[in-house]
Amino acid sequence: MSGFTEALRERVRAARERLAAALRENDAYETAVAQDELDDALRIARAHGVETERDPGGA
């Protein structure tokens, strides 16, 4: 696995954790920021054909 792929998967994992924490805390601002980060990371993963942990289809 390339360094790029590893870094991208880590970015997606961290964004998912951040989003989950924000949702648990009912923090609307942090939820919006975390969702944006996750969306961006998943968009990049799809563009480069990187499969992520939760979606073997590449998103």
C-alpha cells in the first residue's frame, strides 16, 4: 500500500471519528466542519480509486 493510500485512509478514519464525537456532543458547528472534512476526504478517495474501510466500493 502506498503512503498516499495509507494517509488518505487515515484521513477518512479520523474524519469519521471527529464527526461521531461532534454528533455525540450535539455540537452543530463541529458536526458541520467534521462532515465537510469527511466529504472532502471521501471525494479524494473516490477520485483516486482508494477503497475506504466502511465502503468497499471506494467511498
